[in-house]
Amino acid sequence: MTSGIDRPPLRVGLAQFKPLKGEVPDNLRRIREWAAGAGQEHDLLVFPEAALTGYFLQGGVAEASLTAEQLAQELGEPAGGAPDLVVGFFERRRHRLFNSAAWLTPDGDRFRVVHVHRKLFLPTYGIFDEARFVERGREVSAFDTRFGRMGMLVCEDAWHSLPGTLLALDGAEVVVIASASPARGFAPGSGRPGNLDRWDALASSIAVEHGVFVVVSQLVGSEGGKLFPGGSIAAGPDGAIMTRGPLFQEETVSVTLDGSELDRVRADTPLLSDLELALPHLARALVERVHGRSDGGARPGDHPSAPADMALHPSLADPGQGGSAGASGGGAGGRARPRPGDASVLELDLELVERTLTGFIHEEVVGRRGFERVVIGVSGGVDSAVSLFLAAKALGAENVFGFRLPYATSSQESLDHATLVLEATGVEGRTLDITGPVDAYVEQHEPDLSPRRRGNLAARFRAMTLFDQSARLHALPCGTGNKSERLLGYFTWHADDSPPINPLGDLFKTQVWALARHLGVPEVIVEKPASADLVKGVHDEDELGIGYPRADLILHWILRGYSRDQLERSGFDPGEVELVWRRLSSTHWKRELPTVAVLSETAIGEFYLRPVDF
């Protein structure tokens, strides 16, 4: 693809792939089938990062790794007219492990390895922990293929300016990026997760700065609650987005790259040639920056500016914008500042959230765990109502079972509202009164039981009942707890938090209310005060000492790294800040598995690490 005259346009397929977690043989078979089916229409098929295994593998990396030569061998004999392949995989090389991407080309009766790129930048923050399980690559270089000179990067490599620059300077005409970027940021806007907006900016920036094509192939699927949205893209050398893949579904996204565009754009905007002229001076400055100035100037770390390895793309200037935002990140991302009463930071793209959560339920229940049904405890409150609505949309009402589990203190209104939700969704309901068995324990063993202990006992009996009913129905229990309650510790340990999947656990209570209205939950349920329904007339705000709208804002900013003093200086009520901070800080234990004394070098969850779906 050295020019539009010398070579025909390159037909690229971006394979939005959903790997079977850790199942290397099955994923190899599917890649072979995909390549055989795409060969007549594509010259190059690009699979995402970690396509052979799934991304969040933790200590399972060693078990699922291959050498590049093994990968080529296991792909078998290419079909007639097979395309070249780019495959993301965990690589074993010289007794070391890497997160790599291999370019393979058909060569007679086998695939031949043309080039392997080993990921340079290993994210080890937030939900990422790569550097614990694989080593960093040390090289980045372009390479020749039958279609011209190419370059490859893996995911975060593209978030830093130097790798793309080095590939362009080395003659790459196309930069191929294999990525597994979990969905983060569901604020209103583009209708896509915020991290995909960041990828638009990254791909366009690399392309327009260097006059190259950039293609990004994204993983899809759910891995232990981390959702990969797809949304693969290609950018032309003028920075324009040429194509965009669908969200949350497997598909080959096709794009044709015309080499004559390189000639036209580089003639019109010769940024790469300008860079080549300035390169000797920049290279000298870079060496000085790394090793210290010979003139006695500042050394790395002396200057109050950003560190030497900071990403240089203009799109990354604000580290809080888009890329690392959670589902509750809000519309303003990292640029917003704390203001009492400003709930805009908690606003969500509710249509996108609905689509994401229904996909999550279906993927986790059917795709990952092999069930078809779920059971849900229906209390008559907004949380269980939203979970019921989402599950019915995801699995079909016939595969969802709602259980009303009243105790003697439960109000008739709660039962009526639970019935209303069941009727609205078409879900089969059943009432199992737990008063008898709970009171039998109390009367026989603990007649002086306090109301708090009685409430916790009832909550745990409800959880036990749901698990037993799930076994009877061959179904999976689905949770209903929201993020506010989890952070404030306002739930019964090993009861409300016990179901193996929970679609609402990263949504603040105020966001659950907004989603409920979007889904069509009956207004009487959305509008009523939140209550655990343990004591007549006592609501959550009475027990917490603060309402959810105010608590959610404080929690949002604490999770964003703001201190109590900063929030108070921003105008938040000091007493409320202290209340929320105290509840958050004193209940970390409720959000963790039981504490185990670590006595060995193989302690589960400390040394022996495997994701829930491996």
C-alpha cells in the first residue's frame, strides 16, 4: 500500500470478537472459521487484544499462553484466499509472558509469523493489573507485509504519543491497534461509553499527526462484570473516522484503505516530513530529558510539569475525562468540580445503560454460567423493581421468577407494590411468608432478640430461601443492591449482597430512580420514600441521617479523590460530609470476602488469583 498507483486498496475487517474465557482451542477454532468466511472479502482480518483467551485472566495467563510459532501452527492450514491475520494473545517467549499481537500471513499450507508486537504500556491501576502477570515489551518497529509497511500497537500503547510517532517515522502506512477496552463512562452525549469517545480522539490524533491510517479492533463481551463494548473504528490519514462498529455484539466491521489518500494528505499537510526535519533536535532533547541535561539543567522529576512518560496527545490533557470514568462518572467527567446540589455529574445515558445492563445479565447468566433463568426477591421497592424489569428484558419474562418474601413487619403496601411490578413485567410471582420459620428460631432460641438482629435474621433467611428456590428452578439468584447502600454499609452482610450477579451494584440510588422512570416502573414505587420495611414508618433517611440525593453527591466526589476538607470548602455541609465519610470508611469489611489468615505462598485471592469466569 505504498501508493494508490502501486497497490490496490487494502480491504480490512475489524473482527469484534467475544472469546470463550480461557478456552484457547475453542477460540482458535472460531478464529479459523472467521478467517475462512472472511477471506474472499478481506485482505486483512484484525482480532482484538487477548482474543485467544479473554482479557482479565490474572494468574491464568501462564496456563493459556502460547508461543507465536504455536499460534501459527494451531491456526492450521489457511483456506483458499485466506486473509492475513492480526491476533491478540498472551505470548510465552524465552520463559517470559507478554501481552502480544501477532501478524500472520498465509504461506502455502500454513500461516507464517510476520511480526509480533509486545505491549509496552501495561495498565496497573483501577480495574487493571497487567504488570503483575505479564512483562513489558521493549521494542516498537514497523515491518513489511505483502500489503506494504505496517505497524502494530496493543491498547494503551496508543494512549502515549511516542509509539505511534516511532511507527510513522519507521515508515508505517497503517497503524493496527488490537484493544480490549472495558466500557467506562455512561454520561449523556454520544450514545456510546465515554472510553470509546476517547478512542475516537486517539485514533484521529495518531492518524492526522502522521498521515497514516489507524484501525482499532475492540473486544466484546462480559468478563466478571467488566463489559467490553466493541465499537471498533478506523481513521483516515486526515483524521476522519471512516467506519464504526456496533456496540456489544460480534461482527466484522469492514473498511477499505486507499493508499492514494496517504499521498494526498501528506502533500496537503506535511506534518510527518516536518517532524523528520526536526527529529535530530527533538531526539537530542529527549536523550537529555531521560539522562539529565549536560548543562546542569533540571533532571527528570525536578520540573513541576508532567512526568516524562505522560501521554502527549491533546485529547489526554485532562486525565479525568472519559477514559477512567466509571458507570457513575456523570456528564462532566474529570472537568467538573464539587458543588452542593449539582446533580448533573450523576446523569446517565439511560438508554445506553439499559442496553448495557440487559446485555450484562444475558451474558453472565446464559453466556458465562450456563443458566437460562434467574430468581429475584421482589420487595415492592425500586431496586428490586428495576432488577426485575432488566432481567425480564434480558431473558424474557418466562425465564424470571419473582419471590415475595414477607415477614410479620412487612407492610401490605410493599406486598401490593411487589404484585404491581410482577404484573407490569409479566413475571411469574410466588409468595413465601418467612414469619413462621424466623419466629420459630426466635421463640425457641432467642426470645429477647433485638429488632436489629431480627431484621438481619429475616434478611438472611430471605437470601437462603432465594438460593434454595434457585436450586429448585435451575436458576441463578440475581441481586438488587445499589451502590449507595453498598458504600454506606446499609445492607445485611451475606444476605442482600449474596447473589452471584448484580446489575445495580455500580449505580447510585438516585441513578436507580432515574433508570426506573426510564424503564417504566410504576410511578408509585419510584416516588415513595426508600425503606428497608423493617419498622413501620421508618425510612432509609431516618436511619442513615441523610437523604440519598445529598449522600450520593458526597460519595461521588469522595470516590473521585476529593478530601473532606476540599468538599467542605466547596460548600458541602461539614456534618453530612463527616457522616458519609465515617460510614464509608467503617464498612469496607462488608464489601470484601471474609478475611483469611495468610500462611502460605499460595493463599487464595492473594497469590492464587483467578477471575470468577475462568
